[in-house]
Amino acid sequence: MDAFHAQLPFTLKEADFPALGQLYRGKVRDNYAQKDRIVMITTDRLSAFDRVLTTVPFKGELLNRLTVFWFEKTKDVAPNHILDVPDPSVLVVRRLKPLAVEMVVRGYITGSLWRDCQKGRNDYGIDLPKDLRKDQKFDTPILTPSTKEEVGKHDEPISPQELIRRGILSRSQWDQIAEMALALFAAGQDWAKKRRLILVDTKYEFGTDANGKLWVIDEIHTPDSSRYWIAEGSEERFQKGEDQKMLDKEFFRQWLIRERNYQGEGPLPQIPDEVRAHLAGKYAELVETLTGEKPDLKPGDTRSRIEKALKSGRYL
């Protein structure tokens, strides 16, 4: 924990490098577009309930490392946009036209889907069994897409039929990305099982090139986009109605609900340094568990390190 506390003063909230190109600032990444490529800098910003709330030590570096790991592992399942990795926190990727949809794949009923079901909401056009229990596994994974909104706005649950009716996707695009998403999820679940984890649910984003080819973009199977449970004892916990042991950002969402009564509305809550450092530990533990390698994290000025790497790679 010492390294996480030591890094607190150096967390990267924004990456200002205007010479890289046109800036689009997402919840976590600062994306600089120029010609046919984008330089994506993964900051240490932490979002929950579609709001950016704080920063977490080493988060950008850890997320980026895991993204590179998963894109390499799944490159034969679906093509992805990575071209270069000049720094642990930076990706250089193909410039594509993003589809305005997040493809959420769920293997279990938990999290926001469980909360929606408790409220009687069903926005996805899926007939779910009435007798499902919290954290129960689906017979087969389901797709629950949402719209991809601007930063500061809440993504909206949406059915495939409505996506097509609004012209967000064509029928062909829906069929292709649904197939890709389910295949990626299967590959992720298979590897997670080998690492004694359960990939519970996740989201994927896609973009198209000038020829209409679909590519996976953004990130996959990271703790920002996915839910992981500890496999050992999971079934026993479910049978007893106990909470699952989590290794992802859901810990933070539950802390916000429990300690701050916060679910995305109203003033932003204050996040103590101890919680930020604890979250960094969760990210590092997940990276080590999934990759089998302990991340080499060195406290210091993240922005200066990134600038040096970008200059060395002749991006600046």
C-alpha cells in the first residue's frame, strides 16, 4: 500500500498535449485524433454511475496494461484497433467511426440489471424468468445494450429493435457485433476460469473503418468495464444468499451506495485517500491475477513520463 499512497500526489487527472491533435475527453481517456490515428492516454480518473468522481493511483497504467493483455489474447476472436503502445498509460490506435452503443454481455443477474428487475424495469426486450435470484447464473449469456452518451449524461438501456429503429445500427451491424461480443465474452470467461476468477459481465464498444469493417475499440475485460468475482466458494455464497467476493469496481459502487447514499444524482461525494489507495490495490491485484505477473509500479510524475515516451516515439 505504500506505493499507492506515495502516488496520490501524482495521479493524472487530465493529459494536456494539444500538439497530439484534436482532443476528445472521455470519462477516463483523453483521446487525441490526427489523420488516421488516435493517441489514447488513459488517465487515473475514476467514474461510477456515469460520473467522474476522483482519481486513483496508477489506475491509468493498470487499465492500459490489462487492455493490451486482453486485446493481444483475443486478436484472433475479433480485430481490435491497437497500433502501438509507447507508454504503459498510452495506446496509439486506428481512427475509426465509433458506433453509439455499448454492448453489455451478462452471464449472471446482478448489479444494475438486478436493481432494474427489482423495480420492475425491462428495457432490453428480453423475457427474463420471474424466479431468478440475485447473482444467479443465466443458462446462456444475454445481451443488454445501452446507448453511448456524452460525458456527463447517463447511458440509456435500449433494445436491439430500438437501436435499429433509431438508425444507430443496421440489422447487419447488430448481428455482427452481437456475434463478436458473445465470442469475446466466452474467451474472457474461459481465461478468467483458468485464473480462478469469474467474468460476470462486461461491455464492448465497436467502430467501423472506411470500408465498413467492424473493429473492437476502447478497452475490454478491465475492472472499469467488467465485473469479476472470486471463483472459489462462489456457488456456496450464492446458495446461502451471501454477497460475492468482488475484484472489480463494483466494490466502489457499493461503497458509494452504502457510505455516501450516492447513485449518480446530486453533488459529487468526497472520496477519502484511503479509499482511493484501496481501489488502486484492487486494480493491481486483478492485473496480477489475470496476467500472472506482478505489475512493476514506480511512484513518480506520470505526465512527465508520458511526455518523454511520446517524444521518444516521435508522436510529439
